Amino acid sequence: MRPTTTSIKKWWYAKSDLFTTMCATELGETFTHGEVVIAHIVLVAFLIIAGIAGAMEGGMQ
């Protein structure tokens, strides 16, 4: 495997200290960088869909 691919995989599966701290639960749940990226992609998709739905409904006149 190429070094770049290896380092990206390593980063993807590494613990995200910031989001683990921000979203800490009593169960000790941790989050990886990959989970954070996926959550952001889903959020952006939701906002795009909401914007399209609002425009189709006549919300932007």
C-alpha cells in the first residue's frame, strides 16, 4: 500500500479528540475522524435538500 493511502486510512480510523470531548457521554463513547466526516456530509446533504424543498415550495421569492 502506498504511504499516502496508509496515512489517510490511519487518520480516518483515528479518534477525533475534539468531537469526542464535545459529544462525550457517560458511556465513554468515542468518535473517529471518519464518523465526523460522514456526519458532516449527511448534514450538508440535508441542508441542500431543505433548500431545494424550500425553493420548490416558493420559499425564495
